[in-house]
Amino acid sequence: MDPFPGIQAIQDAYALGQGADVSTIAPVQDIIRGTDLDGVTRVFGIVRNGRVSYRGTEVFSHLDLIEWLEDFLARLRTTPFGQMADGTWQLFGTLKTDSGCTLQTYNQGADGHSLGALLAAAHSASASCPLCAWACPKGLGADFQALLANLGPFFAQEVGDIIWRLGFGVLPSYGVLPLSPPGTGDLAYHHSLTTYAASYNAIQRSGISP
């Protein structure tokens, strides 16, 4: 599965999560909503052509949000697919489509950024479809990753981003593409999906295959 097309869909999921009208983005097949840990139901993903794309946290520029992410990933729990961050698994269990279809109906691939990368991993495992994970935190156990290995996972890790190093799971040992940023900036810059996309684009232009 080509990892790049999902980037725009993830960006569109971010836009809907921020309250954008669905008419302002490219047509979607379905919308996925979930109840966050604060009890509020929000848009977390969209579906295009059977491929699901999940957003991460809406704002990521302050150290208190790093602490929130560390707390969110502080405990792994056992799931039917292996160990996963407890908070992520709880959130995944609340996800529902606007159409009423099950998540597993959409099995052409799962994309995600940051927290959305962990949601995409859960989707990939449950729907037996390929995974494209951008800036995925350490929220997966080795057993969960072993299952994903059979589905052709792709993990992009920008070298200046600390987020994919946070958590209490293990770092992926296969399907990993290290990315170097095209410029310099703060945490928000290095973690941004836009920076990841630019880094990936630069690799593609240079003729290097992931």
C-alpha cells in the first residue's frame, strides 16, 4: 500500500475534528467518531475508497500535552491482538461510523498520525489490512507488532520528533522508514504531519524507496 495518499485524508480528519464542514473537504465515504477520555464525542477518522485515516491530537505545541500523552500511554493492556496502550484501546472501542457499518467493513488500509497511528494499528489488526503509521508513539507490545508484521506495516519516524519515543511499548523493528526534516523548528514542527509529508516527499524525489 502506497503510504502517501493517506496523508491528505488524515489532514482532512484533523479538519473535521476541528469543526470544519464536511462540504469543505474532498468527498468522504464515511466518518468515524469516538468518545474521548474527557467524555466528548469527536470526529477521529474518515473513510475514502475503503481506506481509513485517523487523526491525532488537535494541538501539540506545549509540554503539558507531552505529559498528557505520556499519561495516556502509561499502561499497556491485553487485547485480542496483543498488548496496546490502555487509553488508546478504550478510545478504539468507542469508535463508530456515521453509516452504521462496522469498522471492519473498511479493509483497504489504515493510516494514522500520532495517536491516530495507534488507532490505525488497532484498525489494521481488527480488519486485517495494511498499516501506515506516521509518528506512532510506543503504545504497542511486541506481540501486537508481530501480528501487524504479517499485514505489511509502514512506520515513519522523523528523527527530530520525540513523540514516537514516548510510551511503554516497544519501538517497531520492521517496516520503519526514518525521515529527516527539510528544515528546523520546535517540537510542533518536528511532530507535524506536514513535516512528515515534506520529508517523505524529499525521499521520493531523491529516488530512495521506503
